[in-house]
Amino acid sequence: MSTLTGKVTVVTGASRGLGRAIAEMFAENGATVVATARDKTALIDLAQNFSGEGAIAAYASDVTQSNQVEGLIQFVLERFGKLDILINNAGVGHMGPVHELAEEDWDTMMAVNLKGPYLTCKYAIPHFIERKSGHIINISSVAGTVTFKGGGGYCASKFGLMALTDVLTQELKPHKVRVSVICPGSIQTGFGSSEPKSYALKPRDVAKVAYDMATAPEGVIMNQVVMRPQVPPELQ
């Protein structure tokens, strides 16, 4: 029996890329996954084409909108009776020098990358506390640990997510709720405006780390994992 059998999991940003890989891997290992994103068509495609031990349910929502996030959590609890794992994966990146970065792009990154996890946690945590069980896995970035030129808005949002993760860890320890964060480097997805490097991390590799966090032995918290691609020697 899979260690995720019977676990109800929410994955945000699940319509494509890393979120889709996480949703598929968790469902393949027995979880009931509620995949959410704004793209309803892509979510339905994901749910209908999945075959495996678990199941994927599609639920379209915008993580930046409080009423929609509250509705997402209510849907999960009403349909499945519980929530075991919350994976905050939805993210967006707009790069450029701070003085050239459009205010709209700054606001979008703060809303998706930081407000989104705040809202999902806000509505999921009361249920976790009541059950004295639960696991929050935030997908940050190496850009949440070190800065780079042109990444002012993106780094600020991801550093903020790291701070939020640390606070949640402290606040939820007494309630037996685990909190983890993954900080990947570049991934072979359609994220951002540039093509990923051929040696970039594969989505399934990052999804495997999320799986390992979720299935760690009882009493063990894999709090933070930084993942970097192995750059070929000739390119170093």
C-alpha cells in the first residue's frame, strides 16, 4: 500500500509544469489530488487523462482571490471530509531592473507568489489545527535564498515566502502540523520568458522531493531542500 493512500492533497498551479508533475506523482502513489489553477480546460484534461492508484479532481480557482481560495478549501472539506497536504506551487516571474519593472508585474508576483500561499494557509490551517495533523509544502526558489540582478520583484516575493514558511513552522509545531519548503533552481518548464537550459531540473525530480517530504517518517520534518541542476563541466 502506498504511503499516500487516502491522503487528500491540494496542489496549486497544477495545470502545467511542476504543479502538474506534482499532482500526477502524488496521485500515482495513492493520493486524492485536488488540482487547482485558473485554466479550467487544462485541469479537466489533467483529471480525465490520469490513470493510476489515486485520483485527480479539477477545481478552477485564482489563488490571489480570497473568496475563491476559501471556496476551494470548502469544496475539499465538503467533498472529501478532510485535507492532509497543501502544496503551494503556483508562481509567476517577471524579470528586469527594478526601475524598469512594471508596477503591474510587481503586483502580480506579490499576489501569486506570496499572497496566494498566505490565503491557502489562512483557510486550511484551522482544519489542520482541529485535526492536529497536516502538512504544508511551499515551492519557493533558489531565488528565495540568493538574489540576482534583474530579479528584484521575483526575489522579494520568494524571500517573503521563505519568511512566511519559517513563521508557519514556528506557529504550527505545537499543533503537529508539518511545514516544508523546496527551493529549486531552473526547471524544464515553460516558466518565465526564456527557454530552460538543457541541464535544468526535470519537473518529476522536484516532484519526487515533494513526495519524499510528504512521506517522511512520523515525527520527521524535512524543513528545507535547495535543489540545483548539475551543470556540465564544459559549461562551467
